Amino acid sequence: MAYSYKFQKILQLREREKEETQTLYNESLKQFEKAAEKLYALLKKKETLIDFQEAKMVSGFSIQEIQHYQLFVSNLEQTISYQQQVVINARNKMQWHEQQLQEKNIEVKKYEKIKEKDFERFKESLLEEENKQMDEISAIQFMNRGN
């Protein structure tokens, strides 16, 4: 008698959901990394610009150049502020997908555990059936010896 798990379709559905959630998590992780790298590049650019500006201050530079660089730094700070919000949103999205993935993993594990226990019961019932048959065969052979 072949083993058949009564919740196999549900297990397959849960596994598919888990795979889809894993894909969404991986995509959100990539988006977070991309946003964080962009923020890092902007911060590095600002740092480089400020260092350049300080070096220029030592050698001297015109008020027009100072205003130009200040405007540029100000615009860069606005861009950085926006990018920080993008990073926060990407992190939140990634963490949400991670939580969903953990829940899907737990769900799949539950059904796998149920399947394992069900298979053990199946093996035990097969063993019981085999023992009954062996007992019957032994009883028949004993009866035949007596005749």
C-alpha cells in the first residue's frame, strides 16, 4: 500500500507561497541595498565637497564661488534628506517581507512536521498489519502440522 499525505496539496501551496515571499524579500533587499548605496554616495559627495570648500577657503576664493558652493551643498543636503527617507522606506519594506517570509517558513514547517508524524503512523500501521498476517500464517501452519 503506497503512502499518501492528505494535506499534500496544502503543503505544496504553502511551499509555493513561501517561494513567492522569498522572491519578494530578495527584491526588497536589493532595493534597500541600492537605496543605501545611493545615500552613501551622496554623503561621500557632500564630504568631498566640504573638504574641497575648506581647502579653497585657505587659498581664498570669491564670494560668488562661496555662494555657489553653499547653494550646491544646500541642494545636496535636500537630496540626502530625501534619500534617507527612501532608505527608511526600503528598510521597512524589507523588514516586512522578512517577517512574512518567517511566517511562511513556520507554516511550511508545521505541515512538514504533520506529514512526518502521519508517515510514522502509516509505517506503524503497516508493521501492525504485517505482524497480523505473520500471526495468521503461523496459526495456519501450526494447524496444518497438526493435521
